[in-house]
Amino acid sequence: MSIDFQGKVAVVTGAGGGLGRCHALELAKRGARVVVNDLGGSMDGTGGSSEAAVVVVDEIKAAGGEAIANGGSVSDPQGAKSMVEDAMEAWGRVDILINNAGILRDKSFTKITVEDFQAVLDVHLMGAMYCTKEVWPIMREQNFGRIIMTTSPSGLYGNFGQTNYGAAKMALVGFMNTLKIEGAKNNIHTNAVAPVAATRMTESLMPEEALKRLGPELVTPAVIFLCSEDAPNGVILQAAGGRYSVACVVENEGIDLGADATVEDIADNYDAIVDLSGAKPRNMLQLAQQ
């Protein structure tokens, strides 16, 4: 099966380097017209220049593709609006949104400031919300849309020094889980990718030998699939060094201790309560019917 994006328009945030650049280049190679967004700031989100986005646009054009650069900040509602307006003015539609932009302000919870916590939430969570809010009515009108959240193993499983980043990344899963329901009737599929890749955001977190095996281009096939016509809806697709897998929240059968259960009953039956044999994903309707 060959996947192409002829006639489709994509907005990729944080696309001046790393994962976002790879996503933008591959989408353009497969026929999409791409808004390459990048604030061009430092790793902690300070500063800014659209130069990185322009370089990627030049790469796309040199290869025969169509792209425009945008230097708006995803953490600013007007910045998010500007990139969608640029797409609509240039091409009249938006089919794909890849929420990829991110920053790091890693510190242990003892040392982290409220400002550092808020800044990371503003970019990863609120930035994805602002951009999604701008494309949502367009995709509803088109009766088509593909939205990708970039979550992380740090959110799914935790990582020392990343309470802010982990909280933001797991929040994106919750965001996705409701959007998948609300968008389904309009053929808007919302998914998440959980990448492990060698980028400037991870170069200080992993050994050099590991980084050599984790090129960002090895994450892009997962993202491109989630942008396609045949994309699932509400999936967390993990990608690392050519290995792909699914992460999901599951629930076990548990044990019914009755309305008179005490804390001692829970303690006495804890092993049965946490036994994951036969655990499976559930949805809200299934929970309500229990």
C-alpha cells in the first residue's frame, strides 16, 4: 500500500529541526503542502528566530515540494492562529496538524520553580490545545482531519527531573482520548506518537551509543501513518529506532468486595485487586455499564 498526501495541507509545529523537520520533509516528499512552524528558540523556550523554519522550507522547495515558514509561538494563541491563517491563505484548507513543538526545563521537583513548570505546560499542553482549537472547525467543515499529539515515555512511565514535562505529555493523552470521541463523526482522527529519538532535547539524557541508534527519521514513519487516510483513532503509537509498539491504559476485572468493604478487606485482597491477568482497554460507556 502506497501512502501519499496529494492535495493535503499539513501544519507541523516545532519543525525547524529534529523530529518536526523529519515529519515535514516526509510529508512534502509524499505530496503534502506544509506550513513549517518553528519559533527558533533555545531548548528552554527563550529567544526566537524563524531562520530554522526557513531553512526547512528551502529544503522542501529544493526537492520540488511546496512549503511556507511560520515563526509563531504555539504557547501564544495568536501565534497558533497565525500558522493556520497562513495555511488557509496559501492553500484554503488544513488536513493535518502535528503538534510537535516542545521545550525542556528539567529539574528535580525539589528544585523546580512554578515558572519552569508552567512554561513547559504552556508549550506542550496549551500549545497543542491552541493549535488544535484553530484547526478543529476547519476539519469539521471538511469532514476530514488528522491530528497528532507528541507524548513521551516520560509522561507514560515517568522520568527523574521531568515532573513538568511528564505531566504535560500525559495530559496530551487525556486530550487525545476525548478528541477521538468528539471528532469521530466528522472523520477527524486524533492519535499520539510516543517517540524515543536522538534530538537536541534528548542528547543530554541518553548515552551516545544509544543516540546513534535512535535517529529522528525512524520515528517519522509512525507519524506519517497516523496522518494517513487509514489512520486509527485514539492510539498511542510508540516509535524508537525502528521498533514500533502500542501503549494503552488497561483495566483488570478486579474483585467485588461489596458495599460493606473496609480498608482491611482491601489490604487482605490487594493481590487479587491488582492482578492484571486478562486486563484490557475499556471506554467510558463500558465503565458506566458495569
